Amino acid sequence: MISIPHTEDFRSEPQFLRIFQSCFSCRSLLHLQRWATEIACTLLES
């Protein structure tokens, strides 16, 4: 299970902040979970 970064981490990353805000506008938790997983995998691979 991927742990979600704390609010402090989001503040230091504007990109994450935008993603975080987009999460609130998306009302499907399953879609969010897949999206977050894909983003995390992309960051780990880069």
C-alpha cells in the first residue's frame, strides 16, 4: 500500500499541490487510487 505524503510535503511540491486539488474535484475514490498509484510509479521510475 502506498502511503500518502503529509500536508507539509505537498506544500513543498507545487505539482503535488495541483494534483491534490484535482483529487478533491474528482469524486471517484477508485479512479483517484489508480491515478495516485500511476503517479507514484512514474516518480519512482524516473
